[in-house]
Amino acid sequence: MKNIIRLTVKKYNMDLKNIKKIETEEQYEAIRVRIDDLIREATAKGMLESDYDNEYTREIGRLSYLGALYENEYMKFKHLKVRKKSSFEYA
């Protein structure tokens, strides 16, 4: 699936650097693949430490935010059912 999305990004020449809003499922999937690629690259370069502020962390954050906005606006998720409170107590 991810390879198909990569081909879609190349075929339609999606410019993910200047995207302001995700409006299609294809854009959403392309964003998800790009986030995975950025995380993989940044991890290999040691650029994902908690106190790092760099091009990787900023772009991952920006694309993740756009993805969350798309999910909130266009995707419908089933609500989780809340069970009765358990009698088990944590130490």
C-alpha cells in the first residue's frame, strides 16, 4: 500500500511542502507515508531526541497536525463503549 501511495505522489506530483489543508484521501495517505519517511530519516540521523527542534521535528509536527484536522473533519470513527468500572485496584 505504501509503495502505491509513493507512486501516486510521484504521478500527481503532490507538493507536500506547501500543502495547507488535506482535502482528499490520496493527500491524506501521501501525508502518512511522508511522515513515516521523515521519522525513518530522522531516526537514522539521530534527530528525534525530545529536546531537538529541527526541520524534521517541525515538518513531522506540521504534517501530523494537518492529518489530525483531516481525520476530525472527514473521517467518522465509532465511539468506544465504556464498560462498568472494574473492582481491580492498582497499587
